[in-house]
Amino acid sequence: MQTRGAGGSGDLSLRLMEMGFVPGTVVTLIKRAPLGDPLELRVRGSHVSLRRAEARLVEVEMLERPGASA
């Protein structure tokens, strides 16, 4: 996935951008907790855990996998 931006306004949006969720950054889902909350993501080489409600503020687009047929 590639970040398109962090939505919302205020402190949480700013904090997401400080953690690396800025346009063009590649984000990888590493794992989910057993009940789905929180999510562990890799952003710029760091592992970040976000609640699903926080993750919903990050707008992403899917990237094609190398070798995947369309």
C-alpha cells in the first residue's frame, strides 16, 4: 500500500504525519491482533501499531505486486 495522506484534522492527523504517514510512503500490514485491533504496520522501516479507528484516517492506494498479472 502507498499512503495518499492522513485525513482528519488536529493533533492526531499531525501525529500520523510525524510517524511517516505522508503521501507517497509505502506502508505494509505486518499483522493484526486476534480481535482485529490494533494493527501493526511497517512505515519507513519502523513498526507502528495503530488502533483501527486511527488507521481509518490514513488514506492509501494498493500497489501492484511485481509479477502479478492484471
